[in-house]
Amino acid sequence: MKLPSIILRVMQHWLVPLLVVVSLFLLLRGHDEPGGGFAGGLMAAAAVILVALAETPTEARRLLRLHPTTLIALGLLVALVAGLIGPLTGKAFLTAVWLKADVGLFYFKAGTPLLFDIGVYLVVVGAVSTFALEIEEAAPLAPDRTGATPAKTDSVEGGAPSKS
Amino acid sequence: MLLELTLAIPVLLAVVAPLAWRRLGAWWPRVASLGALTVFVFLLLMLPDAILGHPQTVTREWMPQLGVTFALRADSFGIFMALIISGIGWGIMSYAGGYLGKDERTGSITGWLLLFMAAMIGVSVADNILMLFVSWEMTSFTSFMLIGTNHRDEESRVGAKQALLVTAIGGLALLGGLVILGRQAGTWNLSEMPAMHDHPFALGAFVLICLGAFTKSAQFPFSFWLPGAMRAPTPVSAYLHSATMVKAGVFLLARMHHVLGELPAWTPTLVITAAATMILVILAVPRATDLKALLAYSTIGALAIMVGLIGIGTDKSMTAMVVFLLAHACYKGPLFLVAGSIDHAVHSRDIRRLGGLAQKMPVTIVTGVIAGLSMVGIPPMLGFIAKEYALGAGMNYAPWVAGLITVLAMAFVLVAANVILIPAFGKKRELASHAHEAPWSMRVPMVVISSLGLILGVSPGLLERYIVGPAVTSLEVTPVHLSLWHGWNLPLLLSTAAVFWGGLAFWKRTALGAFCPALPSGPRIFDAIWNGTVGFGRNVTRILQNGSLTMYLGTIVVVACVLLLSVWIIEAAPIDVDVVRKVPIIDVIIAAVIAVSAVVTALARRRLPAIAALGAMGMGVTLFFLASQAPDLALTQFLVEILSVVILVIGFRHLPDFRITKKRYQIGRVAIAVLVGFTMSVMTLVALSTDYAAPISAWHGDNALTKGHGHNVVNVILVDFRGFDTFGEIIVLGIAALGVGVLVGSLQKLRKHNPEMLSGNTKEPVQ
């Protein structure tokens, strides 16, 4: 595989931390401003993919620390726990429970919807990283590009191998 | 309390069975049989109340919205049935201990048997008809597990599958029938159900309930599953497929007699079905050579007699049915156990290879003779009384019914002689040399149950007063007087003739076997239907899933469009042109950008330009969201577009280079694109032109801050108001990711181990 562009590799060092911070920012402010777990998760996944393309998929996995599948499972677990707090207080599954404190100038609120959104965030990061990393890591299906043994995945309609 | 325990004891024992078997070893079957005996005693204790007319009841809420109540009512007929189930159950548990020996499956088999016992008692004492249905299905399921015990054997699996499919289809019909009855009667409790025969829906309910009962009790044309079920271990066959489960259909029909018995269709339907089944049995018996197959056919015949008697529905016939039910359990159970003992001793059930076992297995053979005499109907056995009353009731209805029962009784003589006389006194074969008597745990149940047939036969007064009489009364029919002997009359003559001709048939059995035509085999018909269904499915799959992603997408999209458009045309849904005029100018500009990108995408001949143009189109949509003041949607759309393009490009790296070369492929693609575009435009316009109900968006906007504590309405909807949907969506997302992982992983493995599968032009989908 040919080496990725040097510009991409340099930019990556600056962009990835920025993307991660913005993604967390989107996640946390999501309840009141544009953002949320889904958008935040996509942004974080973009950071992972950037590393995978600029460096290697292995490097991207190292950045994630946890296996993407574990992230998905963890996210679902967090969302489930967020949903089960409602029943603990005698309400239906996924009923929101809020804690609020108004200390002078500082207004604080936290609730199970935020926890739930964190679960969404984790699932999205895990799932999108899985899509990208699994496909990226797979060895090319047709190493011989001249088409000696082309795999006919969707070229049944007579896609002729080109000589590019 | 006692009533709940009769269900709780077997369920609890069933749950601990696998563990207990490992801990207790040979003691476990004894414990299990003791459990069954306890249930038997509890039921006996409840009998006096039931006879006096105030049966014990239990009522607990289960699913009150659906009318499902955990309602039990131990009336005399229910207790009568449950006594048979627990009594035979006691014998079977003990017998299974000896029969299976150190077989490692003993734990699970006894567990399923106990669970079956609980389900069957549930059928007997259920008052709520939906509760009855749940128990009924549970018996089908446990039967499936027990037939398939030997799941490494192909034929066992086939037998189990047939039994499950046939009884489950019947079960579905039964559910329909019961729901009709319950809704129309306004009560779900059997005891409160009025006579429904003049209700307009009664006939429909009756047909459905008949389907349930006939499949369960192996009546024509559903008889074939019962011989197939004989692959189960013999204790299972003895318990489920002769003494108890197959009688559930008879039991249900008896229960329904007071509700639907006056229906004009009741008698002809049941009597004709029973007659067809009897003819089937009469033709099948002379050719059968397997001990268990012979017994299975005679079981089907006995069930047919009971169905016919319920169909006739007179006082005499209902009494005869109850006596027959008891007599059959007392002789057919032991006969199966005798067959099992012979199989256990010499490892064969083929009557052509058996003979001369009388000296080696005296107790088994004597038991078999007692049970066989009851089956043949020799006085003073219980079987004699049952047959006399059945013949009498049949005669009162129509002479041909009595005639048919007589011929069937002849076939029973043949079965009894084949099953007992040939193995016991036939020419001694080499197999007999190493035969041995069964252990005590197997002998005791056989002896006890078969001698019941003798004891009850000589004490008809006891039978009438405490067992049969109350049971018949609780079916809302007046019992007739029972006696062993009632003079020289026509039934006795017919009965004697049956024994005589049966003996003659046994003597000339080879000639008779050759004379009887081979029947079209039920299992073969079932297989034909089964294979046809599966084959049809396979062909449809081959056409629809031919391996080309382009075809998949094209099919899905075109079918969806055609369906949507046809609805639009049929419903003549109006389009209000004014909605188009109200569009602001900025939207028109963005729409133009989107349209240009769409045209470029559709015309692209290579992947990369296509995906780039698609991305541009997505960006147009993002712009549109921004213009509509939906920053949240725009942000998400923007990210999704970028990531899709990136992931698609990564994916393309793996595919061979691709270019559309032929004009007609291009035209096809453009045509599909136009069709989709047109459909979606129409749908959007139709949706905008119609006010079905007040939109709910206002509610969300008003309540986001007060109830959801958030300023971002979209997010509040996602994580709070519609949190459950989101939860489902992230589960789907996770599953999709796992799917990608598995697909890529298996592709890698495939390439490593058999690369030729990927290179070839494989039309078959890769399994």
C-alpha cells in the first residue's frame, strides 16, 4: 500500500485532538444547542478514520484503546442503565430523571438523558469505526488489478476491467 | 392449595431434573416417580369435593387485559383425567429409570416428562380456555423435545418435526376457535360458558376446535404423525403417545360437548372423521410388523372410537367414552411397556424376529397377556365393559357404526395377538437365547397398571360411583348404569364375533397382510408438501438473491415505487399545487444544485465520480436544512455525508475497477433513478397537501423545555420523548456493525481456505 500523503500525516497531529474535543463538546451541549450523541459520535469516528487513513488502521485501533465492538456493547449498556434508572424511581422504562442545582451564578443540571446520549455516542463511534476499520484492514479483494481473477461482486453487468 | 401443588410439584422437579440426575444417579427416577405419586394422592384428596359438586378452584390474575386468568377448576372429569396422567406418570418415571439405566440423557428425559405431566394436568384442570391453550401448546412442545431425544438420528428428527408441525398447526386453529368462543360467550371460563350452538359464529369455532383436536388425537387425515413419533424412547411413547397426550383432543371435545354439542354439524363431523380413521387403522394393522407401530395404529383406532362416541353425544355414548378412556390407558400403557421390555431385553421390536420369550420373561409376558385380554375385550376385564358400551352406543346411533367398531375390535385382536402371542409363544429364535427379565423398577409399574384393568373390571359399582359417574356428570350428561354383565344381547354377539374373526385373521395373518393394499403413506404426503414448500422457497431465493447487489437494490427500489404509486393512483390522492408556489427562492436555488448533482450521479459511468456527485447532493440537502433553520439536522447530515463518502471510497479499494460500457445498462439505471425521484416527489407533495391530523411537532416544541429540560428540541425528542425509538436504533446500528465485521471476517477466511469460490462466476449464493 502506498504511503499516505505527508500533508495528511502532519495535519492529522493537529486535527485529531481538535476533532475529539469538538466531538465531546457537541455531545455535552447537545441538550440545549445543536449537537448531541449522534453528531458527536460521528465526529469522533471521523477522527478515528483520519488516523486510519493518515497512519495505519492499527494506529487508529490504538487510539480507540477499546475494541470497537466493546465500545458498542458498552454504549448499549450505558443506554440501558440510563433507561433503568426511571423504573428504580417507580416510573416507566427510559423515563428521564433529573438532578438540578442552582448555586448562585452557576447553574447545574444532569439527568439520565445525558447518560443515554453518552450511550448513543459510544455506539456510534464503535459502529462507524467498525465499518471503516474492518473494510480498510481487509486485504484487497482483487490484488491483481488487471483482472486475472476478478471478483464479480457487483460487476455482473459487464463492467470491463480498465487499464488505469 | 392442593390444586396449585399438583402443578407446582412436577414443574419444580422438572427444573432440578438434570442436576438431580447427576447428583442422585439411580435414585433420581425413584424420587421423580414419588413426586408423581404425591400428585396422584393430592388429586384423590380433592376428588370428594368434586363429586359433591363444589370443586376446588384457583383464580389468579395473569394478563387481565387479554382475559387470560390463571384459573383452575378441579371438577370430576378434570380430576379423572389428571389421575390417569399422574398415575401413569408414576409408572413411567419408575420404568424410565430401569429402561434408560445409566444413559446420560435420563436427566433431561425425566425432566421433560415431568414438565409434560404438569402441562397435561394443566390441560385437565384449566378453567380459563386460554390457560388451557397455553398448557396444550406446552404438551406439543414437550412432545417435540421427547420425540427428538435421540437427535443424532435422522428419523427421530423427522418424526419430531412432523409431530410438532402437525400439532402446532392444529394448535393455531384451536387458538382461533377458543378466542371466537371466549369473545362471543363473554367469558373465558369453561365452567361459565353457556351452550353456544345457535350463535352464528359457533360453526366456525367448531371447525377450528375440531382441527386442534383431530391433529392432537391423530385423527384422519392427520394420523400419520403418531407412527412417526414412535422413534421416541418407549417410556415416552407409552406416556405421551398412547396413554395421555393424544387423549387431549378427545378430552377437549368432551369439554366442548356442552357448549357446541347441539350444533347440527357436531355429530356428522365427529362420527365421519372417526369412521375414516377406523378404516385407515383396519387397513394398516395387517401389514405392520413393528411392535410399537402395531400399538400406535391400535391407539389411533381407540382414539377414533372415543371421538365417535363424543360425536354421538348421548348419555350412553358419553359414559362409554369415559370408560373407554380409562380402559385404554390401563391396557395400552402397559402394552407399550411390555414392548419396551422386550426391546430392552433382545434389542428388536420386529415380530418376524421375536419368539419363545415366555420362559425367559414370565412376568413381562403375563402382564402383557392381562393387558392384551383387556384390549381384546374378554370379560371380566375393564376393556370388555368399555367395548360393550361402545358397541351399544354405536348401535343406538346407526348399525353401520357398530359394524365398523366390530371390525376395528377384530383388528385389536390381531394387534394383541401379534404383540403378545408371537413374541411369547412363537417359534423360538436365536434372539431369545440371551433374553432376560426386566428389572423391578420396570416390572412393578407394568403389573400395577395392567392389573387395574382387571380390578376395575370386576368392580363396576365402584367405578360407577366414584370415577366414571361423577366424571360424566361434570360433562353435563347423565351417566348410565354400569355393569359387567347384562345378558345375551346384540353387543355381546358382535363382541364375540369380533374375537372369533380376529382369531381367524391372526391364524391367516400372512394371507391377510398380502391382501391388504399398501396405503399411500401419510409421511410421504407430508414430505411432499414439506419439500414442495422448501423447494419453492429455494427457487424464490435463487431468483431474488442472485448475488448481484445491483439487482437487489433495483428490485427493492422498483417494487417499493410501484407499490407506492399504485396506492397513489388507486386512492386518487390530491396534490395541492399551492404548496409548490409557497416555496421560498433560496430553496429553489438549493433544489437546483441538488438536481444537477442527481443528474450527474445518475449519468456517471464510474464509481468515483458517482460517489462524489452523490456527496455533492448530500451537501445540497445539508444546505437545505440550514436554510430551513434546522442546524441540528444540517450538522448531522454534513457528518453523515462526509463519512459515507470516505467509507465508500475505502470499500471501493477492494473492488475491481468498474465502468458502465453498455448503453442499455446506463438507460436502465437512469430509468430507475427517475422512477424513484418521481415517486418521492409525488409522495412528498401528497403528504404536504393533506391534513390527516394536527401535527405533533407543536407539542414537542412547547414541552421540550418544561418537560424535557432542554432547549434543543431535536435532542430532547431523540433522548427523551422518543428515547425508546433511539434505543432500538442504536441496537440496530450495533447489529449492523457486527454484521460488517462478520462478513469481512468470513470473506478473509474464505479467501485463505478456498479462494476458488471467490474467483468463479458463482451463481449460487455463498452459504
